[in-house]
Amino acid sequence: MLVKNRIDCCFIHLVDFENSKEWYKNIFGFDVKVEGEGFLEFDLDGPPLILLQAQVEKITPLPYSVFFFETMDVEKTQQTLKEKGAKVGDIENFGGSMRGCHFYDPEGNMLLACTSKE
């Protein structure tokens, strides 16, 4: 095998880096592991989330989320996101016991808070 059987980190490229990184800090409250010009790494359990200054003037956000943030209480998470001013969708059932809600960063990137598969 050429690569390891795991994902090492997740990147989100941001055009308005300064504004958007503050949004991420406010919404999540995660500890910051490293921060520099055009770069911020959150200290998470598992793969880190890294925010990067985009090297283009415009990015078209994907129409879906490529990963999810795990939550034990979807309703509380949805309410807290709304209270913090995030654009949040309805709670959806993803099959079995998996439920979640999509929400969007200031640049329109779709994110997902979802219950675990367990």
C-alpha cells in the first residue's frame, strides 16, 4: 500500500481568512494548536482541522459536506449553532440512529454536525 489506512488531517481553504477563522473559533471554541499568517490548526481528538488562506480570489463551495463533527445531542447542537448566528438547516435522519444538521461557514462551506454511527 502506498499510503496509510487513515486520514491525517482535514483542510478548509478560506478566501476571507481573517473573518472566517474568527467565525470558526467562535462557533466551536476548539483549542488552537498552531496559528500563523494564513494558517490555523485546531487541536482535536483524531485528525486535526486546518484552516488555510486560499490562494485564489473565489472558491465555489461544494454542495455537500465532506466530513462531520460528531455530537451526542443534535437538537442542542442545532440550537447552539443558531444562537451563535450560524446558518443552520433542519435536523435530518441519515439512516439507523444517525441524525444531524448541516450548517454553513461565512463563505458558504457546508458543514455537518451528526450523531455517531454507534
